[in-house]
Amino acid sequence: MPLTAFQAELARLLAVNRSPDSYLAGGAAINIEPNTARYSNDLDYFQDSVERVARACAEDRKLLLDNGYLISIDLQQPGYVRATLHKEEQSTKIEWSHDSAWRFMPTLLHEEYGYQLHPIDLAINKVLALVGRNEARDFVDTLHVSENVLTLGALCWSAAGKDPGFTPLSLLELLRRRGKYQPQDFERLMLAQPVDLPAMKQKWIAALDSADMFIRSRPAEEIGCLYYSPSRKRFVEPDSKAPGDEVPHFGRPGGVLPGIR
């Protein structure tokens, strides 16, 4: 499911303040399309510097107050602000955070919601989030991106470039510890449909096993890259038994469009 109606209204209003260095990200951006698994609990806006967080928060706060929203600051510190917004009996959380400008692709301009993180970077960030915290919402989102954006193996392979403290196999080993949830873990999530835990578990095991085979098939000198197929015009998981026209794509500050050799 996309954003709630209230969140969508907010995101459209705040779109005017978005820029390549202040953009929608997190679960809200992943779940912005109508075929996604859940509603996000909040709106997450990432900025490329601590100073940009303060400026973006101030600009957005003024715009919101001018449009009749009530704002309650829940937490404020350098590089991070969390607030609750209220209007006409409706409310939602909103966060402004500092995140590294290092990414694989430039931010995208959404026609309704302004600049947002590219889906490929959203997917990689979500895998890293699940590695770092055992949250049911991250598990749901990771399954979604591995089925609809890029396979889990290719995401682990490239995530080691986003966070060089990991290797693809160490990321995979940490992910194997996830997926152990009870039905009540999903009750607080706003889901498009009830979860089928046995089916999710089978998908997760299959994704982990496939990721292990992919990671072990790749050359070590390419760790941390994505693979772009010019003929298919998208990022893919290469088939080691039937290689195609895939070319390595490495990230950098601000992201970069795929190069074609």
C-alpha cells in the first residue's frame, strides 16, 4: 500500500522543500507504490549533512505551521529531529536525519512527493537496517525489495560497498538470524493484508540459500558493486553459468548513473 491519505497530503506539501540533498527515504519511500506490503509509520527525510538537517527541519516546520499543522518535537539533537504532526484528529510521525551522501544512484524527482532516494539505494539501506535491528517491519520490507527491486544476494553484495565494515557473507550470516517472528510482532504494523508466516518463512529461506550461492560465485575484486545490464536497462543479479552484458557499478558521494562499456 502507499502512504496513508494524511501522510500523502503531508508529503505533497513538503515536496516544495525537497532537493537532491534533502529527500524522502526509509519505509515511506519504499512503500510509496500501490503494490507494497504495508503503510509506513512515519515520513523519513534524509539530509547529506548535519547542518542540512537543521535547515530542512526549520523550512519544513515553517511551511507546516503556515498550513495549520500542529507540531510536537519529540527528540532533537545534532543531525536528527523527530516530531509528531497533528491536524483535524489525524497524526503521524516525521523524522529529519543525517545520512551519508555515499550512494549508488542520484536521488530521483517524484512528480508528487519531490526528491526521494533511488529504489536501489532504498533496498540496500533496508538490508543494512535489518542486519542492525530485528524489526518485523524491516523483515517485511526486505522481503518486498528482494522480490521486486533486486535479489537478496545482489543486495548483500552491494551493501558491502555501502558499509565496508561488512563482507557479503558476513551480512548474509547476520540475516540468517532474522525471520524468527511471532504473529503478534506484525500486529502493530499497518499491513495491506494479513501475514502468512509459513509462506514468508519459506520465501526467506529460499532467498538466503540463493544469496549464498550467488555471493560465492562472484570475484572478490568486485565486492561492493551492483551489476547493470544495458540491454535490460536495470540492475540485475548476473547468472554465473550464463553471463550476459552486466557491468559493475560502484557507488560514490551523490551517486552516479550507470556507465556502459
